[in-house]
Amino acid sequence: MDKIRLGIIGMGNMGYGHLKNICDGLCPRIEVTAFSDPNVKMLERASQLLPSAKAFEDTNDLLDSGLIDAALIAVPHYDHPTIAKECFRRKIHVMTEKPAGVYTRQVREMNDAAAESGVIFAIMFNQRSNPVYSKAREIVQEGLLGEPKRLVWIITNWYRSQAYYDSGTWRATWDGEGGGVLLNQAPHNLDLWQWIFGMPKRIRAFCSFGKYHNISVEDDVTIYGEYENGATSTFITTTGEAPGTNRLEISGDRGKIVIEQGCLKWTKLKVPEREFCFTCKTGFEAPETEYEEFTAQEPEGHVALLNNFADAIIDGTPLIANGYEGLNSLSISNAAYISAWKNDWADIPVEEEFFENRLSELRSSEKKNK
């Protein structure tokens, strides 16, 4: 196989953007042979860009057509696991957009179906392709920062106006998206948090619903996480703050790293802090340090992950973002909602029945108030 035959499911902004990248020759091992969308206007727009691909209004018709080896799922969040499972049933490789789903049970079931099918399963966590974040993961996961102590991420540069939310009735609704900033804008950052630093055992979250916009879901969030080894994490995000900040700081027993404005700044301790604390003979000294910076050009992440997906199918190349790992960031966001709704701590794995019942109530309430 020299190329994979790809079907794009969902021809909205994301699906069309992926199609354009492929048509522009940025993914040489991918050929789009079909796409689907129930909106005929979306199909017509896609067909104008790529007339050779077959257009389907019904997704199952596309999946049964025999025209594709792999599918790229770019539909509303609730439908990601449903369509993925239909692909797995037919032994079709899957790249799904983020988030993996809306609630963890449906994502666990999707993961089980993927494992049973044996096909390649990837998720579009394109920010993993950024060399700066890969470097941070390498430093932490290889123990170069020592025992992890703390992660603090202020990621408030997701600003959105009211006009953004008014542009679609499904936007920022429990029934349409399943949440707000945690489900739409911040899944990339939640993924990087756990990919670099690991999964917390429990969290305490404070979510403000419609604080800065006329919406029913959260647009301002602070999450505090605790780890088995005593480490902690703080994650702050919003769509209602300008100018925003994107600053990630990670501390360990052997120093800290700070990522901001595309630069990783690494301050290394010559003596581990725990050792220095109990061997130093004076009260106001601090360990000596060494300093290093790392910068690298960020690739077009969507293209990088699509090319990696094709390489995984054709050559067996390891995936940058394995689809199974979508459960991790979703577990954090589900736990954050539970914590906010209960005004209490929430454990991970999450209380799935409580989450689904509360979500169902919110969706029903939205429908009644329309």
C-alpha cells in the first residue's frame, strides 16, 4: 500500500480544513476518496474542492461503500464514539477529532471496540506534535526533573466573543457539545497535562457557567489535582479573558521547566532539593542552578498527525496520539464537572452514573427552555 484511501465524516469547518490540507498536497500518503455529511450544502462545498471523491449524505452508506481504508471523524462530540464503533465493526482504521466523546462510559466502550477490531486508532491531539511539549514530556517522564512536585498551567488565551457562541445553536450547550471550554477549547491542554505530568487521582474544580457569555455551560474553570506521590496540579482556563496567557510551569525535585511563548526554559538544580534541604547548614541558601533553553519550529499539527496516521497504517509507525488515550483528558473534564456540581472532591476514575444522570438533566432542561 502506497496510500491510504480516506473518508472524511463531517464536512464542517474541521472536516473541510482537513480536506483542504490533503488537497493542497500536504499529506502525500493520503487520498480522500469519499466524504459524508447530512447537510447537502456542506457536501456541495467539499465536492467543488475535490470532485473525484464520492459524496454521501448517510455515513453508513459511506462505510459500506468499500471506497475507504480509514475514516477521519469530524462530527459533533456525542457522535464520535458511535461512528468510531461503526468503523471498527467494519475493520476501518479511525482518526477521531477531539474530544474522544462526552462521557467516559461511551469512550471506554469505544476503546473496547477498537481493541477487538485490531485496526489503527488515533485521535487528533495535534499539539502533541509541538517539539516544545515533546521536550517537556521527555524531561519529566525520563526523571530528569526528579520527583514531580507541581504543575501549574494558566491557559486563558482561548478568548471567544458572544458572536462566536451565537453562530450556531449547538455551540456551548449541554445538548449540542456536552460542555463549554473544557470540551471545546481546552481538551488539547488537558491532554498535554496528563501526557506530560500523568493522571491525578482526584480533583477539586470550580466551574463558572455562563460567567462571561450568555451560555449555559462553563466559560471559566479552575481545577486543582492531587497525585499519589503528593504532587499537585493547578489548571486555569477561560474563554472570557483578554489578553490571555499560556504559561505552563512544572516543578520537580531537580528543578523546573517553564513553557511560554514557544520557549522551554529549564532550570536544573545541581543538588536535588530534598537532599539540599536536609544537608544545608544555613537557613537562607538555595541549591545552585544551571539554565538551558529549548525552542523549535512548531509544525502544522493537523497535517503532522494525519501523516503519522497514514504512516502507522502503511508502515506500522508508532502513533503520536493513540486514540485510547482520549479517555484520560475526558476523565479529567468529567471529574471537573462532577466536582463543580457536587461542590466537593471528585475521584478518577469518575462516577459515571452520577455524571450521565446530571448531564441528562441539563440536556432536558435546555430543550424545555428553547
